Amino acid sequence: MRPDTLLIDGDCGLCRASGDWLAARVDESEIRVMELQAVDADPALAQLVAGRDLTAVLHLVGSDGTVASGAAAVIGAARRVPGLGALVALYDNPLGHALWEPAYRLVARNRHRIGRALGIAAVCATIPE
């Protein structure tokens, strides 16, 4: 069975650091982290996300073919982290996604500042409103 795939912007330092953090904690058989720049190397995955602006927000492509974006993608990926899964599962529903989306957008809009504050280079474009 194919694992879920979290698509990150390989040009964004904060995305890369977050992806590395996740990959270090979750087995690749459950979730893999892939740079969106490499999506075309996986035709089945590329077909599932065709027509989406992959640079606008994070995307989590489920093993069942579903695609979650933004806060829903972060929550879906965080559910796989040992010790966080049960707590995060409380928010993995439409209401939880809606509650966390403004926080996700705030981080996304300020990822350059956050990256600099954490000493992470962030050369990516700013996520649009």
C-alpha cells in the first residue's frame, strides 16, 4: 500500500525543516515527504494534484487519493506523529480545519520572518492571501 504523501516546497527553508522534522518522527511507510518540485517523477501523484497551485499551500495526498490542503494537510500529517496523534485527531474534522486555517495562513504569510527568527533560510515566494 502506498503511504500518504506530504508535498512541501523544496525552495522554502521552513517547509524543508518541517518536512525533515516530520520524516525523522514518522516511518516512511506511513507518510513520505516529497518536494513539490519532484511531483512529476510520480505520474500517479501528479495526476491526483493536477490543476492545483502546489506553491500556494501544503498538500497531503492520502493513500486513498484524497487531497487535503493548508491546515487540513498539516493536521493530517501531524496525526502520524507519535505522542501527538491522539491530540491532533481531535481537530481532524471540518470544524477543526476551519479553526486552524487562519493560524496556518498566518504562519504561511510570515514564513520568511519565522525562518529568519529560527535561523532557517527561506527563499520561497510569499503565499498569497
